Amino acid sequence: MRAGYGEKIRGFLADNTNPILLVDFAGIKVFEGATVDTNILLFSKEKNEGKTLSVSLTKDVQLGRGELCQYVQQHATPSAFTTSESWVILSPIEQSIKRKIEAVGKPLKDWDIQIYRGVLTGCNEAFIIDEAKRAEILSNCQSDDERERTEAIIRPILRGRDIRRYGYDWAGLYIVYIPWHFPLHLDPTITGASEKAEEAFKTSYPSVYNHLEGYKDILKKRNQAETGIRYEWYALQRWGANYWEDFNKPKIVWGEISDRSKFAYEARGGYMVEATTFLMVGCHLPLLFCMLNSLLLEWLFSKVGTTTGVGTVRWKKYTIEQLTLPLFSEIEIEFFARCVASYLDGTLSTSEFASNTNQKIYELLELTQDEIDLVENLYLRGCD
């Protein structure tokens, strides 16, 4: 219904059938042992009238045997599923909220931002190290120059589990950041695993080389279609070849799988992120940080996002990019920027920051009290 891989089949059904009834089980685990989202779709082979009766069953709906038909009759609302875009079931009040967002917003993919996945090591035990191992590697450096070079490639790293709503709790871990063909990774003439690059690495970074050599057998077995062919055994499996410089910029970071909206603003550009994590760079990051953590956008994502089938949400690049976010005036954007600055310097507590930004969003979108209550009641149910 909402996943990117379902776009073609949604388009086919919208163009070639008339969807009559859609029942979405909304992440409820229907089949024992199968972590899949389930729905029932009834359609006829005729022109699409754009009047599909649709209903979503949440986990707090308890139905006895034979009661599904009655529930559908009482709660189904008409929806127009006429394109390949996500098929989202909304009540009239939810449709009103969505219209208000869309009236002043645009999909995130059309903002001046870029979203990337963090680095993939292929062997975390070799590349992700703690403070003690970092100190050991640095102490084994043979000169001050080598130590300085080595320090520059051992970077603090955030994992998905380290990120919480509005912030992060660094676990004291580092990544040994080794691009393909390092340290000759900026040489465009090198196109595959390079003995020249390995010799330069061994000569310039002997302490790091010796550390990774202890994992050589494991590292050589990673992705055997590429390791030792496209890149050297000692390099990361994916290092962000086309966006590695963006790791050093201010960014919003979040984990792919979470039960809640958890976006952090890493303002210094000091942290790397690993493969279970996404990063966003570009314009208006303070505004986006406020919006993505807001109760309103958490509610919206619960409607348009995809789930794992076991109660958690997948905050993937595709679904995040499809989110329509309000783009306010420069004066209003500055308000959110000031709030973020006050939060980061400790002037505002987390609860004060959340309250100020959520209330401002409601005000700017002119939500009614009933609409606010719907958004916040969903949030409170999620806390139970």
C-alpha cells in the first residue's frame, strides 16, 4: 500500500480496476510467524470510480469472530486511489489535517536537501572500536606525524540505537574510516583493488594496517564478488564515495527502524554514522529538525510510512522523501532556528523546546482543537 516496491502494482490496479473495498490491518500481526503487513482488497475489472470504501484496523481495535464485517460497515470512509502514489486510509478529520499540511508544504524530495545512508563496514569488529582500542592503535604509532594522520581517520560514530528524539547518546565508539584505495582514494586512475594503494597504506599508517591485518581472513571473505576485486581487503565495504565530505557537515541523523520519531541534529559535523542510520544535509536543517520530531509529523508518518510488521516503523529514505512538510516564511523559519539554538545551548529544556515548536506548528497550520487532540491522543497511545 505504501512501500516503494509496491508502486507499480498500485499503478496497475488504479489504471485497470475499480477498487471497491480496502481493509488495512495496519501492522497487526495476522499470520503467526510472518512479519508482513496485511490487507484485504476487493476490486472489479471496470473503470476506477475513485470511491473505494476503506478502513484501517489499529491494535486497539478488538474484534470477535464475525465482527469484522460490522466494523467495516460502521467505520469505512471513501478514498480515491487513482494513482500509483501511496494508498493511505484517512478519516474525514485526518484528511482535513493532511490538506492543511499540503496547502503550505511540498514533498521533502523537492527541498534543497540530500539524504544518504551511513557507512557499511562489512565487519564491525574490525572497523568499529572503543576508546581503549583507539588508544592502543595511537600508542603504537611510530612518529608524531603518523599519530596525527591516524587520529584523523579514527572518527567518533553514531549508530541507530544511539539516537533518541531531539538528541543522541554517543556510546564512546569510533570507526576506522578507510575508503576504497586508501590513501590513494582521490586518484581517479585507480579503478580496482590496488597493490600500490595497499603499499602506501602500510607505509603511511602501519599501526592501523597492523590492527586490520589481525582481521584479514575475515575481511577478505566479505562480499567476495567485490572484496579484492573492486576494493582492497582492508577498506570499508561502502564508504560514501559520492558524499564522504558531507559527513563533516551539520546534519540531521536518524535510525532506520524505530517505534517513534527519533531525529537528532548533529550541528558540529563531528560524527560519522553507520549503515543502520541515515543522514540529511542541506538547507533549513533547524526547521526540518523541529518538523520531523513534531507530534504532527509523527502522526503523519504513522499514516504514510511503512512498518516492519512487528509494530516498529521503517524510517527509510524513500518514505521520508515522500513526506510533505510545511515550508513557512523566512520569519517563521528564523523562529525555529532560534528555538534550536536555545535548545542546543541549554537555554531551553527538551520539554520546553518540544512544547514551543509543537504549538507553533499547530498555530501556523491553523489546526482546530479537535485536530490537535487527534494528533496528540495518537502520540499518547504510543507512549502506553
